[in-house]
Amino acid sequence: MSLLIENAEILTMEPGMKPFKGCLLIEDNKIKKISKNINKKYYSIDKIIDAEGKLVMPGLINGHNHFEQSFILGTTRLFPGGTSSWIKEFKIPITKAMDRDDYYYSNILTAIQLIKNGVTTSMNSICQQSPDKIMEYGIKEAARAVEESGIRSILAIGPADKFEPEEFLVDSSRASDIIETSIQEWNHEANDRIRVWAGPAGIFSATEELWRVIKDIVDKYNVGIHTHIASFEKGEILKARKYGFLGPNLTGAHCVWLSPEEIKIMAESGMKVVHNPVYKLSYSIDSEVKKFGDGIAPILELVENNVTVGLGQDGGMGDTQDLFKEMRCLAFTQEYRAQDKTIFPPNKLLKMVTIENAKTMLWEEEIGSLKEGKKADLIIINNSNTNFYPKTHLLSNLVYQGGGYDVETVIINGKIVMEDRQIKTVNEKDILRKSNIKANNLLKRAGFEEYLL
């Protein structure tokens, strides 16, 4: 298919490129040409989109997410405890009660919510779950949701051999089989929209032996590791180095509790970071956190040390899949720490949810910016909506006044998956109806009927 977008304000996110009025031509699943003018008579064009008064930019990327957690939206904030008790007393009981339909509908609901917010690629951290369910249908239903919705995703599979409930634990041999089988079955499927990584929940849930097994697998298949790290205590980067998996194919989620020494080690190793500012700030009530602000990661210091940092929203903990709110929260919290309003300008924030997040997924050669030859993953934003006025500074207007609701059209892998706010790949209305029924039933089965209203 050949698709021409014309009369658009184009923001490529390529280094040194300023927004400009122009055209973008897509052929099959790649960007064929970006120019101020494209002569249509030289190309066979199947569809033309007039983007007058609209902005075309790379699709947003969510660097840390849990697709199955969409079913706890609206109730997770009602649970009174901090992260540790939330996991043990709320999330895990609900996860244990999930059946095959719950896995599918929670995943496809997240995929729809991502697309509606202009997110074209998302990490899906699949951890702290039953290995039997994961292997029987969990990964399959997660992959099915990706295939059907048209989104792009990494499935990070996370077995555990300590800390978790007994029925979640496996030995290193079975953990190896779970990860390797998943890679063999799903990596590069759905026209390479699915990639599979290893993804243990964290240092706390995997022994040194298991980490060594995981390192052998990811090296064998040339894939990455995605894990929660430095969420509650300092020293985990030192453990990662000791265990031997610290390196450029490691992406750590959260990264709050870091010493200056650890930041230097991270920079030297080439590991990447995905911070989730809304969650880590809103849950800074944990017993481990002694004062306000300790839920705010030292992102400024990481960036100053040339560590690649992207943003995520962490599934149910982030409330919505809107990365505009995450950009704003990141800016506000870092500016609070530094008492400096200039440290995260709009272009830097936009990079964190596009090209920097593509780097955290080891996918930057194909996605994250608009460039001829890259995958055609892009969004069209109606920046003529009332909230963008007065139009004074395109990037600042976008970051501080925009939201996922301003995204009109989403194109992934060259295919229109949403147009004029209408999902084109699946029956959104039917999925919303069924998801609503199943989520309410799940919460009742898990013993949380008191949270339903």
C-alpha cells in the first residue's frame, strides 16, 4: 500500500531537524520519502491524507508497561497500601484469579488504550504470574492482542525462583525453557511487530544462578533483558554487575534508589533506563521512603552521565496510557529536585517518549523517529484543537497542553490502525463491553467486590 500525507507540520525527532511544513510518503511498511513537496505523478498512491493544520510525528513509545493490568484500572488507587502490600495483597490475588479470557481481554484493552493515546510501541513486562498459565495461554493471548490490534510490542517474560508465591516459582532449568521456548515461538512474529526478551521482575525475584542462565539465553538469541531495578533500595546495580548481566542489552525500569557510584557504573555499562514518574511519585508512601521526593529518580544525573533514559507509565500504576502526563510529571519532579525550570525542555521530553525509548528497546534503527527507510510508525495530532491555543511554541504547546485525546490517526508498520479516532483493526465497542464485564467479574472472584461502585 502507498499512502501520502500532505500539508502537514512534520516533526521528525531526527537530530538537528526542526518542524517543517511538508509531505510524507509511505510504501508498504516503511517511510519512502519525506520532503517539503512530493510530486504525486511520480508515484502510485493508494490513499492521500490531507493533514492541513495537523502535526505528524513519530508514534509514541511506552518503555515500561504491564498489559494485563488494565483490568485493575479504577480500583488500584483505592487500595490503601504502598507498593509492597499492593503487590502481595492486591495485584497477585487478582492475577491468580485470571483465566484465559481475562488475559486476552485485558491485553487487547491495553492495546486499544495505547493506540488511542498515540502509542505505537510498548514494552509488556510479563512477570509475577503463574508459569503454568503463562506457558499454557498467557503469552499466546498477549501475542494475539498485539497481532489483532496492530500495535508493536516487546514481551518480556519473567520467571522467578525466589520471593514470589510458591506456585509462581520455578527452578533455573524450567525458567530457561520458558524464556527460550517463548523466544523461539514468538520473536519476530506478526511481521516483526512482536519481539521477545527475558524479563524477571527484579533482583529480588531471581537468584544469581537464574540471572546467569538468563544471560546465556539472551546472548544466544541476541535479545534484551527488561527488569525492575533500584525501585526500593540502593545497591542493586552493584548486584547486577556481580551477577554478570549489566550491559547494553539491559533496560532497567524505575531506577530511583541510585548512588553516584552506581550511576557511573550504569553509564560505563551502556545499560538503559525507563522511569515511570507518575507511579513512583504517587506511591512514595512506602515504608522504605522516609520523606517526600524519594520517589523521584535522579534522572538529571543519569542524563548528565549520558545514560539513555526513556519514559513509561507502568500499567495499572500509571492510570492511563497517556504519555503526555508522564512527560509533564517528569519535568515537574526533576525541576523540583534541581530548582531549575530549564533542565528538561520540551524537545528533550519528546525524545524520551520516542527515539530514547526506541533505544531502550534496542529498536532505534527502525523506529523512534521519522526517517526515510525507517518503519512507518507515526501519529497525526490535531493541534488545532482549542487546548493548543494560543499557538506560540509548537513543542511547548504539544508537551504542556496536549494529550493522547488529541491524536486523530495512528499508523503502525505502514497500516492505518486508527483514523479520525476510530480503531480500524478490531471491534472497539465489543471489546470495551466484554472487557468491562470480565474485569468486574474478576475483581469479584478475587475478593475485591468492595471496590466496585
